[in-house]
Amino acid sequence: MIYPWQQQQWQTLQNAVTEGRLPHALLLTGKQGVGKLDFAKSFADFMLCQDPQNQTTCGKCHSCQLFDAGTHPDFNLIAAEEGGVIKVDQVRNMVEQNSLTPHISSNKLYLFVDADSMNIAASNSLLKTLEEPSPNSLIILITSRPDLLSATIRSRCQQIKFNPPSQGQAIEWLTTQTTNTDAKTLLNLAQGSPLTALKIDHEDQKELNDSVFADFGRVIFGKSDPVKVANEWQKHDLKLIFNWLTIWVIDVIRLKYNDSEPMINSADKLKALLKIASAFTLEQLFELYEKQLQTGRLLDKQVSKPLLVESFLVSCVLNR
Ligand SMILES: [Zn+2]
């Protein structure tokens, strides 16, 4: 994927391809969360595509299909294991591969993720390859810390820099990716990196999703005061909460019908959903579903929201 703020870098590489002066090695630099890896993958996909069109991949050829499936034999992603380093064996393996002709495409692609995590032996081994590049192979190094790479490696690569987008452009993009209405705060938390902002948003949402679900479960089984929970929920986006409730109630109904092969949306909450499914009759669940839809619709109207949510939650309490 090419993000809107990467057009210039994309054009630079396209021009180099057209004019036949693409170097053997690229070094993509820029802070974490500006989309370097997605950009590199898109460019790799493009370089491997058998029928590129208008500076983009065709998306249909054998190469594109293999690339999308993550099984392209001419594409190699080299990365450290969690918290580790890129080891010399990984680079040697790459050198071996590189001596062979491409399988499907006319190029071979090597993508080093967080290239600065190479240990010294790996770095020396890579340097040799960079000094004697083989035709039809492209090495792309990605790093947010180019200063940690050896100067000789850096000098063998053409550097492509990625800056974070302007605040306006980042906010414009973020609002197309999230329902969070405070894109500016998210972006500030991420120090201007849009992808980091999105990640923070998703993590926050996951946390809220879990805590709302826990509240809901406690209310059902009479372990939390519905009035207190209703007040707590007022701090959040109630439309979002009621969308989640719809998903959960439908999941429970599905489990009630067929608990052997559950096709549910919230698989992470399976155990708790099964507990709810076994506590309610199907009739009660449909009532709950109706009530929950009704409440969700009334949220748009001019009514007292705390009262509305409270009345919904009271109606959820089992054996009241
Ligand atoms: Zn293609």
C-alpha cells in the first residue's frame, strides 16, 4: 500500500525504473509508523509483477497472486525474531538464493526489516553482496535508525527518506481509518506518525471493548449495578458500544443454536459468550436482541441517554 504522503518517493523510484537507473540496493529511512514497510512491499510487488500497468501492479498475474498469498519464491523477507538480531545465517542463506536465477519474475527481491538489527557478522556478509551485486536482484533495507548501520553499507545504497505527513494530511487520512473523532490527540500521542496513531487507537478500542464486555457480563449475572455501569458508559461512544452489543448478542444466539461449530465474531470472548448462552433461553435472547436494537436506535433521538442505557441494562439482568 502506498500512503498519500508517499507519492513523491514512489515517483522517484518509478522514474529510476523507467530510465533504467534503479540501483541494486535501496535504504528506506524515516521514523517508525510512517509506512516504510508497506511502501517497500508495494514496490517489491511492482518489481516482481509480470504485467505492470501505469506504474502499478496488475494484481492479476501469477506473480501478483503469489505475492498476495505471501508465497512468492522470488521475494524474501529478512527480519530478526522478536527482540533478537538478524543473524549471519539469514544473510548467507540470502546470498545462496541470490546466486540462482529468479523462479517466476525477472527479479529477485530481498527486504530487510529493521536492518539496523543485523549483528556485525551479518552486516559484513551483506556488505560483500552489496559490493558484488548480482544482476536482477534488488535489496531493500528498512530502518528508522540509519545511524546504527555501518557507513559502508549506507554508502552502497540509495537512500530514500520518508517524512511524516503534515498534520492536516495525517488527520485527513486518520479520519478515513477510524471512528475516533479525536484524530488530533491520537496523532499527538504518536508524535506525528499516522500508522502509530492508528495502532494506539486500535489498542485503546480493544481495551474498551474488553472492559465494556466485562461490564455487560457482570450486569447480566447480577454482579454489577446497572445504574453505575450505565453512568460509566456515558463517557464513551454509546453508538459504538451498542454496535458491539449487537455483535455479542448475535454471537450468543448463534452459540445457542449450534455450540459445536460456532461461527462467531468475537472468538476471543468464546468462553464468556458460552456462559451467557447457557444461562438464557432462546426466547430471552431474542427479547434482549430486540431491546438492544431499540435502545441503539433511540440513541439518535433527544432522550436522556443515561436513563435509556440504564433501562436497557436493567432489562438484561438475569432472573431479576
Ligand atoms: Zn502482476
